[in-house]
Amino acid sequence: MDAYKVLFLLVFAVIMLGFVNDNSVMKLLGWQKDIKSLEAQKIEIEQNTKEDRALWELLDTNNEAFERYVREKFYFHKPNEDVCVIRKR
């Protein structure tokens, strides 16, 4: 009879720690997956920020680069100038 009690308590403890508890193993694994995803997003955002800062410095110091960027990005044009937009498929 004691073996059944020990087995029952062992199974109960595994179920409580593994699935039911707020600090369960399943939730911890899910949180670790979320942490890895957020760290990847952080690296991507830091890279984008670095590229944007470099572009900002270039556009702030070089008027020709600024004019080219504005003309390409926003389709600005000079007076008496025609602009043809060719888009890739």
C-alpha cells in the first residue's frame, strides 16, 4: 500500500511541476522560446538603427546625397522635369 502512495505522490508532483503550476516546465520552455525571439528582434532593430544613423549622418552632411534620397524615395522633381517611375515586379 505504501508503494501506491509514493507512486501517486510522485505522479502528482510531476503533474503539478510540469503542467499545472504557474512556474511549470511547459511555461518556462515557452518563455525561453519568447526570449530567444525577442533577442533576435533586438539584434535586428539594433542593426536597423545603426544603418539609419549612418544614413542620417550622410544625408545631414552631403546635400547631393540628400537630394538624391528625396528624389528617389518621395519622387520629388525639379521644375520643368518629367519623372518616370519604373517598378520591379
